[in-house]
Amino acid sequence: MPGARMLDLACGSGRHLLWFAQRGCQVTGVDIDTTQARGVMPSARLLTADIENGPWPLMDHNTGRPEKFDLVVVTNYLWRPLMPTILDSLAEGGVLIYETFAAGNETVGRPARPDFLLRHGELLDVCKQLHIVAFENGFVAPPERFVQRVVAINTPHSGAPDSPVARYAL
């Protein structure tokens, strides 16, 4: 995993950035407020951006497409219109780790609005073009919450995952 390009989307406090940087990854974080992350990981590439109302801040100006990352991590964040961009940000062989709140969470706390809760199996549907390594859907505690989790690899056309992160994930 050393040298892998990692993106933490909605990076919040920067705890994932720190963990992956300690393992040799080149870390990039995006959030509407990167103040906390900057305090934890001042050496990280941090972009302050409103990804729900503004343009995607990580465009490759040579290709006009999103930058590619070996690893994309998203936790406790859901903005459905961004899903295609998240998938397009995965390099060939790149790994997606995604966990957020799911239907059922309205029975135990917040978020409770359907807009912020994944429907049953929604992450599986979003990742249907990827190689699913692991998937969970249900109740976890503590704290009490309903979540969906997926680890998926953007497999090359040969079908065999081949990247430093994919080999690590397998």
C-alpha cells in the first residue's frame, strides 16, 4: 500500500487520512470544512469544497475527467448525485471502501430522513460494475445504528485485481 493515492471524501476530522498516511499512502481529503483535518494532517493535500453545490474539485485538466485514486474512502456521508463521480475516481485496480447510514436508522437516531439513508442493497447496486470483496447491511452497535458497508475493486478488463491496494485488500 505504500505510495498508493488515497482520497477521503467528506474527510471530517481527518482520522482516515492519518491512518492511511501512517501506512505510506499519498492522502487527499475533501470536505466543506477542512479545519479539523488540517489540524490532524497538516501535510495532507486538503481541498475545501462544497461538493453538493459546486464543481468536483479533483478534475484532471488533461483529460477533463476526475483524478484517479488507488483508494477512495467514504464514511458517514451520502450524496447520491456524486456516486458516478466517486466510481469514476477509482483507478484501474482501485479500491472503494464505503460505509454510511442505511434504512432502519430512523428507528434508533439520526440521520432519519430517507434522503440520508441508503435503501436496502443500494451500495451493491451502485457498485455492480465493481468486484465486490465484502458487503454488510444491517444493525451495528455501539453506537446503535443501521449501516451499509462495501469494499469493492475496480477490476481491470482481465478481471484480476492488480494494484498495491487491491492486493492488500484481498
